[in-house]
Amino acid sequence: MATVKVKFRASSNPDKEGALFFQIIHNRITRQIHTGYKLFPNEWNTDLSEIILSDSDTLRHGYLISLKETLAADTLKLKGIIARLEKTGSMYTAEKIVELFCTPENDGGFISFTLRLINELKQIGKKRTADTYTTVLNSFKRFRSNQDLLLDDVDSTLMTEYETWLKENGICKNTVSFYMRNLRAIYNRAVEKELTSQRFPFKHVYAGIDKTVKRAVSIKVIRQIKELDLTLSPLLDYARDLFMFSFYTRGMSFIDMAYLKKKDLQNGVLTYRRQKTNQQLSIKWERPMQEIIDKYDTSGSPYLLPIIRDLNIDRRKQYKNASHLVNNKLKKIGEQLGLGISLTSYVARHAWASIAKSKNIPISTISEALGHDSETTTRIYLTSLDTSSVDKANSIVLNLL
């Protein structure tokens, strides 16, 4: 098995700093990796092969501590590379160790690997996955105080600590699971690239989907939202209109509303594909839906609603900005009404299902879009429905207003 040692080469001038380098020995072949780090001779213990910390200069002391930590991390990285090569059972050379260490793809950092993966996803057009991984990574970086760690150090203990940290910060169970599932996907990609060995670090953390806490409101509250006089508050009025449009359309998600096109509405039927699942849904067009459409000028735009307004600007960014704006304004509407929950666009989606259920509409007809344990179950129900029964259910709910 290969060995790794840190060596110090003094300068020919005793008043100048010398150089630190790694010495790799395998099958009696020696190779060196220059670190670029510098030390004075009195700062290096040759017998112990370690840095001697100086207390005389505060700035120098800080530098030496940082350098000592960096050398330790680089040593771990090299040992991790050797361990992976040994595990394959194949022949390898000292040159191969040096090559893997010096290749950016193999820098061994979990956070740096994730950043590269996110960039790769963006380049191939998978922006949604890239956005998801970015959200997850930002959370993990806060947990780690922005300190990277070796891929080989990602283990079950670390993930259990992260799970505990999330819970202590008030993160709900399903969101914890969301983070864990995506971190697991990222980690598995590193395993596939043979950058680390599979240690099953997520075996002791929760990665399932718990039943969603009820966030629905009553039909009475929906009426209050609909009848609010928001004439003097255009942004609140805009947020309310999009909330009601979602409710009118059986709880259509905000992203699906954003991408609705005028051509999707034909012969009194609105047909669209869900962005999340690519499932096609059809909704009978009702009068209150048209009233909202008539309220806004979208001439010159292929989109049905005024969410994506400029075709020359990134459309996904426009959708995300609009979603943030609408949820912010809905929260203020909820506070104005004294609701016990935070009003968001999602509430309209959940409210429709709950109100329909309260009117004894069959569960299969409602499809319990927000009450199922998974999106798969929801999809199964929706796929098997007769569209007319769903449209009838929607008419029943809207007639309650």
C-alpha cells in the first residue's frame, strides 16, 4: 500500500522560507506533490513531520494554524484516494495517485463536488434540479459553517448530526426528508463517479414523506378573501386574484399557472401539463376564471396570466420572483384577516380538496391532491378519473361562493 508523508525542503538561504511537499511512495517508486506552502526552518519539526506553532506573532500563529489544518485535509484527501484505489483491487502507480489528487474533479470535497454538479446540470438544461440542489446545498453549508469536508468523511454520524441541527432550527419533518433525499442523490452521484466508496450515510436519517400538516381554510375564509376590497392595493389585489384562480382551477400549482398559454384554452376547456409530473389535466372553463383573465392586459403575450411578462428575460426567474411576491402579499392578506395559518398559494390548492371532501364528494373524484402520502398516489387517482366527474366536483365547489 502506498504511503504519504509531508516533507520540508529548506531554502539555500537560511533567512528565507523553505517549501513543503508531499512524498508519495508506492512499490518503491517515489513521487512528489508540491504544495506551494512556505515555512521557516524553525517552524518545522523534522522528527514528527509537523508544524511548530509560533506564539510570538499573532498573525503568523494564525497562518500556521490554517496551514496545519490545510495539510491535514490534503493528507486525508490523499489517503482517501489511496484507499479507493486499494479497494478496486486493480494495479495502480504513484503517478496515478498524484494525477487523481491534482485533478479538479477529484478534489475530494463534498461541497465543491456539489457545486460542480450544479453547474453541470445548468449546462445541460436541468435548471429545476440545479435549483433544488442549490437550495439543499445552502442549508448544508449553513450547518457546516461553509467548511467543506472530504467525500470520504460523509458518514451516518454526520448526517444524523445534520438531521438534529435541522430539527433544532424548526425545520419540519417533510423538509428534513427533502434535504436528506437530495443530499443522498448528490452523494450517490459521487459514488457512481468512483470519487468515494458507498458507506450508506443516510441509513439512520428520515427520508420518507410524512402526512402534510393541514393548511386548508374553510369556504367562509375563501369568500372573505374573494370579497376583500383591495382597490387601493394593486399588488395585494394581484396576489388575491392569482390565489383565487388557483382555487377556481382545482388548486392549480403556481408554476403551472405561470406557464399556462392562451392556446391551452380551447372550446371551453383548459388543458395543460403539470410541470412537476408532465401529467395532462383538463378543466372545464368557468365564469370566475374568465373574470380574472379579463382583468389583466396580456395582449402581445402568449401566456394566459400576467406572471411571465417579458419574453426576453429568463422565464423561470420571472416565475420565481412572482411566486415570492405573491406569497409575500398573501401573507399580509392572511394577517389582515386574522388567519391562524400563513396564507400562501399552496393554501388554495389544499383548501379546494378539503372543501370538496367536506361536501361528500368521493375521495376518488377529489383525488386528494394534497392529502395523499405521495405524488404517485395522487397521480394514480387523477389518471383514473372521468373528467366530467372532476368538472362536476369543481362546479359544486365554486357554487358555494
